[in-house]
Amino acid sequence: MTRNQGISLRESLPSDSGEQEPYDAEQYVFNLDQADSSQRESNRKRACVLVGSGLLQLPIWGFAMNYGVFQEYYSGNWTLQGSHEVTGIIGTTSNGVMYLSMPFLFALFSRRWACRRQTAALCGAALTCISFLLSSFSSHVWHLVATQGVMAALGCALIYSPMTLSLGEWFDISNRAVAYGVVLSCKNIVGSACPFLLRALLDRYGFRITLRIWTAITAGISILATFLIPTHPSSMSSSTHRTRKIPWQFLKHQTFYIYSIAIIFQSSGYGIPQTYLNTYAHEVTLLSQTSATLLLTLFNIPGIVASPFFGYLSDNKRFPLSATTVTSVSTVSSALSAFLLWGLTSQGSMALLVIFSITFGFFAGGYSATWGGVINELEREAAQRNEAIDTGMLYGLLNGARGVGYVSGGLAGVPLLKAGGTSSVGTFAYGTTYGPLIIFTGLSSVFGCWGLLWKGKKLLRLV
């Protein structure tokens, strides 16, 4: 190679390098901008999902959590055929049907039908709206039970299940708990604010027009919120793949059944005050309708802080408590509240009913937050046995157990109310028509700590 060729070659290298450097810098800036844009878009979608999930709490839980307002209205303005006492099963049946259907719906929309989640939620909204609209034309009590207690509940569950799955996928481990906490707070806000809205509508328009207004509210919010919650791309891509089998080994072990039975007991009593507290306050203690409605609001407000509190007790590392201990704190305190506060109220005792609403709403309302500890315990047992466990399916089954409890409590409530008789004995609530209901509420809460009795029996065997 000649000297001139060498000079020519050395001169060409910097030139090529000089042309490449600006290109690399521009590409880097472009990639950085694209990453920032993608992150902003992802944050925007997560914000939309959070807002949509919060909005959905109104059409899903607004009626079920506040049915006591309708129950109190029916007791004083009954115009339909059949006994108005049958309406006592509507609120608990509504909650029960929703929870009972969750295991099946969660399994259905987790992967295989993930791409159809929005469609399913819209179908659920349509079924809910049709149910409430038909309910407004009811002429017999069984029409109310079928439309409000069953059909509308199935529609709400069809909205809740696929949209809740999408919420969990859009948030990772670092912020999923916060997202669920925000949505749970929205649910309790709905439970606290809706009693006054429904009471005002019922007083002004009656139950038929109120149900049509509620239909319009449900339709508008459900459609808007559903479109704010797209299915996560990870589920869309995996929906075409063959889904893995759900491990069912945990069904062979006692722990699952012990806690499921405890949940059934606790839930059967939890729905009683939600349904009958308004009516009791108005008919027995002779409180005004506004004061009776306030009690339902006070019943739901403590749930805003109760769930994080019991979740903390289940997860805290400084003073670790077993799932059995945490559930016992909730259930025993609920039972004492029912026996010592509600049972000892008398005519005009507003203060005692307020204290009962707050304490029972706090301790009983936080019971479901203890399930995290229950699932952790089942996970540890599965790990010791070298078995797989699907926590999502497990959570769905625990919800199903709660549904069994709600339905059982609702069915038991009507004959218990009849067993109370029509005349009052003594000055306390135990001697009124609602006495058997109060005792049932307290006892079901006591049996909600069934796990503690089971653990104690195991310890005695070891001794």
C-alpha cells in the first residue's frame, strides 16, 4: 500500500465516524422520547383504569349495600301483592348471588375469554338496567325478589368480575395494593353517600320512579367506566394460548374448609343489620327517617379504614399475628357489639345505635380484609407439601363462601322476624320483634371465629 493510499484511508475513517456519531445521538434521543411517551401512555391508561374502577362501584354496590333504605320504605308504603316481610331477603340475596357467581366468572375471564371482558361487562350493565327497569313495574313481591335480588345481582357480578381482573393486571406488585385500596375506598364512599340519595328519591318520587332513575344512573356510569378499563395486552396475547390447569390440591386439606365455614357463618349475620337496621330504628326506637338513614351511612363509613387496618394486622412483620387471631379479633368484637349495643337499645336510644353502627361496621366490615392472611397460610401449607396453588381461584372460592352466607342469612331472617312476635317484652331490643335477628347476628359472628376453636382443638391434641 502506498503512502498516499494510507493517508487516504486514515482520512476516510474519521469522516465515516463523524457521520455515524450524529446518527447515534439522534437515535438515542428518539428512543428516549419514545420510552417517555410509552411511559406517559401507560400511566394515562392506569389512571383511566383506576378512575373507571372507582366509578363502577356505584352501579355495582350502590343498591346492594344500601338496600336497607328500600326495605324501610317498603315497610311503610307497601302497595304490592304478597307480604312485605319477604322483601327482607332481597338485600342479602343480592349480595349472595353476586359473591356466589364470582368463582365461576373469575375463572371464565382470567385467560380464555380475557379478550371479551369489556363485552361481558357491557352485557352485565344491560342485564342490570333491564332488571331494575322491570322491577319498577312490579305488582307482586316475588317480582322484586326475582328482578332486584337475582337478575340485577347477576348483572352486577358480570360487570365486577372481568373489570376487577383487568384492574389487577394493569398494576404490578409495587402499586397493586394501593390501587385496590383506592377502589375499596370508593366502594365504601358509595355505601356512605347513597342512602341519602336513595332516601330523597324515594320520598319525592316513590319506588317506581326511583328505580327508573337508578336504571339511568347505572346505564350511564357503567358504559362510561367500562370503556375506561381496557384489557391488559398481556391477557390479550395469552388468550389464544392453551390455558394452564387450575391446581385443586388445596381442596384435600382441612384448612380451606375450616375458614370457608367460618366465612359462611360470619357473612350470614353481617347482612342482617344492612337490611333491618333502618327499619328497626324507625319502627322500634321511633327515630326519624333521616336518623335511620344516617345509621346505614355510619355502618358503611368505617369500612374505609377497617380494611387497611385488618390488612395491616394480617401482613405486619413486627408483631406477626396468625390468620386465626386476626379473624377472631374481627368476629368476637362484632359479636360483642351486637349483643351489648344493639341488643340493649331501647326506644329513643339514638346514641347507642350510632355506636353500634360504627363498631359493628368497623369490625365486621374489615373481616374480608383478613382473607389475605388466610390465603398466605394456605400458600405456606401448599409450599410445605410441595403443591401448587392458584391464589386468584382461591380468593374467588372464598367469595363464593361469603355468597352462601349472605343467602343463608337472608333466608333465615324472614322466619326469625316472624318468631319475634308482634308485642314487645321489656324495654330492650331483645324483647322486640327483632330480638331473634339480633341474637342470630351475634351468634353467627361468634362462629365466624370457628378457626380459633379448630386451632385450639389441635393444640389440645398436641398437649
